[in-house]
Amino acid sequence: MRAVVQRVSAAEVEVAGDRIAQLDHGLLALVGVGREDGSRDALDLALIW
């Protein structure tokens, strides 16, 4: 499991050409989850932030 948090002035998420989320100034978190990751990995990551 990996995560990158970045401060942004604006961001949006599109799926198949449809915008499903957007934000102005704030923090954008990109999280990658693999098949071998479990609930303990998610908890450890959450406790970091």
C-alpha cells in the first residue's frame, strides 16, 4: 500500500469522461492498494495521517 498526499489549488476526478468529484484548495490523496494489502495495512496508513 502506498499513499501520496499533495497540496493542490484545484483537482478533479473523472471516470469515463464524467466528473465524479472536485475540490478547490486542499489536500489530494492518491492511494494505491494491492491484492496482498490487508486491513492492518490500511489502519497503519490511516494512523500516519
